[in-house]
Amino acid sequence: MAEIKSRERKFSHFKIYFREYSDYTGIHGLKFIGERRSLCEKIIWTIVFFMSLTICILIVYEVFKKWHKSPVVVNFATEQVNIFDITFPAVTICPETKVYSDYFNFSYSLMNVNETTPEQLKKLQYMSLLCDSNVLLDRIPKNNFTDEDFYTFLKTGAPNFLRKCSWMGRDIPCEQIFQPLYTDEGLCVTFNMLSKREMFTDKAENIDPPPQSYIDRSSAGWSADHGYHAGVSSDTYPRRALLSGSTNALEVSFALNNTDVDYGCTHFQGYKVVLHNPIRFPTISTHYFRIPLKKSVMVAITPSMILTSEDLRDYNTEKRNCYFQSDTKLTYFSNYSQINCQMECDIKMTIDRCQCVEYYMPRNKSMPICGIGKMECLQQVSHIRSYIYLPQVYIHNHMYRKKHHADQGLCHCPPMCNNMDYNVEITESDYDWPRKMKAIGIDVVQEDEEGLATSELQIYFKQNMFIPQQRSEMYGTFEFLANVGGLLGLFVGFSLISMIELVYFLSLRIICNLNLYNNWYGKPKSPIMNLA
């Protein structure tokens, strides 16, 4: 009996203290629960309060999940950007004519493979790495590896197809602004890409220095993440266009001897062109547009730029799903880009499966170069990498991706946080260069079977201004707190002061009551017997 009375007394003390708290707090509904009213009213208000609190907690949880799992949002920026503040694209041009016919005739040698000399057979094996004609390749002896003379073969036989170059209305010798580069389409030339000493690390030992005629410029006034530094002159590197329009363009004229055209190597004759970021290694076979022979092609560029707020640097790279240049370092490339990263992934997979690398890949000189005997292996590697970059949602590839899970980890290559791409609009027309020369009184070799096949390329920005995209926080810390605080205030009237009140009634007020009244619950306002 005494124990029951003791429990009733403790419960009465709690009711006194709770009623005092409910009189002072600003939390909605507690005043009606704590005041002296009928039990029915108290039950109703208790149900209402806890329902409101439950709904509030569920909504706050959903907000937290969204903030935690998808903290980044991509929107259009609020301000336009001038093309003067961005780089002109790097332009890589690859001729379909890999070597001139007097140096080596692929079609003839392939048709007469049994009559070729050992030297011609070796050149035929070299050309088989470049040509897409597989009809008669079984006639050629398969060598698993290729020697370093392959590069000498390409350089010696490369056709001199650049005739005239103009940048921003000023004629410039082509060899001063185009540097040679080995790509998956053979020996090409590239404009406005970073110089090889800045593009590659010291571990890429097979990268030839540019020829003496090329003017090797430094990109010290520019960085991939921050663009051009403040105060740099207009004549900086990578080059930038001052204004839009065809008068502020890169213009290139090409010419090839018709006798050098070899349809046995490829059915298309002309040039493949790629516009890319100056820090990106060009992948010609997968990203290009064509310039046919005897055609003039005009390319109007619209930049596609995405910027990332500096606030996102503190986020995990998996949450923001992009890399700043400081987030990772590549083995062979000095700057990170998604294509550069995938290239290094391809190198590792090729070495792992084929024990060699393809001729255009950066490498140290101890790595062997794959020959035509490794073609089947290289095709398998190409097949693998075409799948491992696909998203997980492709169910039909689930088992395939599971089988090559190790390759997926090796090939984790998110996009750059600050990236620049170039969308193009192409206009093509006939190019009758000899008739133009004849009209102004200059005699030239006619474009017949023994003459020249000329082409022209003109690249320029379409507009002076464009609107980039901005990757930023969906909720910053303060925005998240404001959102949660708003929900708590809307549903239960809870605020920062309410939290302080709760802590106060659970700690400091109890201590002060013990000092003032020798009990924890304080002085009762009315006798206990009168409590509802």
C-alpha cells in the first residue's frame, strides 16, 4: 500500500512539473495536454500532437535522404560567359591517306603479297595496323609484336597535306601551329592542344618531342579548373578567339595527290577531324566528323561548359560524381579528363590481356607494341570496355558486368568537375580551288587523275556569349537546417528556443528547484489533491 502511494506521489510530482513546462513552452498542443481539462480532450490533443510529430519526422527523413544521396544539382548559370574567357578547341586532323604511294602502295602489296620483299612485307604489316580492310589480311603473316621502326615508317611516309593555315585572319605557317601526334588513326596533326611536355608525364617515354619548326608554347597562364589567370594577355596559350564569326576563325587548306589515294586501305578518302579540350587526348575513331576531298567544310562552334562550385570540393567524389584536377593523378597524363582516364584504363586492360599496348598509347619503352597477330585480343578488349562503362540499369548486361567487375573498378572515370565540350554545326560545299586560282591568273595543276585533290576547313565560334551549366549544392548546411527548422516549426512549432527550453527543464531548472524547494519538481501551484 505504501509503495502504491509512493508511485502516485511521484506521478503527481511529474504532472506538476509537466504542467509547468507546458505552460511555458512554445511547442504547439502541449499546453492543452498539460492544463486541467477533461481526459477526453487530453487524449485527443495527445493523438493530434503525436500524429503531427510523426508526419514531421517522416518528411524530415525524406529531406535528409535527398540531401545525403543527391547533394548536387545541375542548373543553368545566372550569368553569360564570353568566348574570350574560354579556350578555342584543340583541332586534331587525320588524313585517310596514311603514307604517299611512292613510299608504299598498300593495295598493290596486298594483292601481290607472295611477291613482296621482306622489307615490303614488313611495311605491309605496319599498314595493316592502320587500315580497316580485313578482306585479304589473312594473306599477311601474323606478327604478335611490332618494333619501334613502325614510327619511322609513319614519319617517313606521311603525306604533307597541309597547304595553308590562317588563325584569326592572319596567315601562319602550318608547321608552326600544328604538332604531329600519333593517334588511333595513325600520324595526325593537332592544333591548340597542350604541348607534349605538358600533356604527358615523364612515364610516357615513347612520346616524341615536337619538330623544331613547331613553336612550343607554355600554358602557364591557364589551368583546366580555373581557366585563364587574371591579367594574362590575349595572346596566350591555349589560344582563344577574340570574337565570333568566320573572320575570327581557324582556316586550313588541304591538298593531296590523287595518285596517293588508296581505297584498299579505307573506302572513305579525305580527313577525320576531332574538336576537343586542349588537355584531352583525341580518340579519332569514335569521335570525329569528316572532310571529303574537293569539299569546303565550315564548322560553327557552340561551347558546352559545365562549372562546379568550390563549395563542392569538400564533398566526397562519389557524391558529386566528378573530379577536380587535385582529386586524382594519372600515370601518363599530366591533367585529368574522363577520356584520358579511360585511355589509361585501356592501357592496363590491354597489357593484362594481350601483354602489349597499341602503338598510339602512351607507355614506357619496355612495353611491347601489339602487332596484327594480337588483333583478335585487341578486339576482345575493345568489346569489354564497351560494356564496363554502361550504367548498372542495363539488366541484360548484368552477368557480363559481374564477370568483369575487376575491370569496372579499374575503369572508374567520372567526368571533370569543370569541363568544356564543343557542339558543332557543319556546312559543306564544293571546293573548286583550281578554278579560283585560274580566275585570278595563277596556273595550277588541274584536279585530274594526276593532279591535286584539295579541301578546306574553317572553324569559328557561332556567338560571342553563351550560358554555361553550374553544378552546385542542392542544400548547403544552412539551407538544410533552415528547411528542417521550417518543417518543425510548421508541424509542431519547434524552434531553437524550444530546444533550449527542453534542455533547461531537464537540467538547470531541476538543480535550481533542489536548492530552492528541496525537491526536483518545484513549488506546487495548488494542492496535489486538486490535480485533474
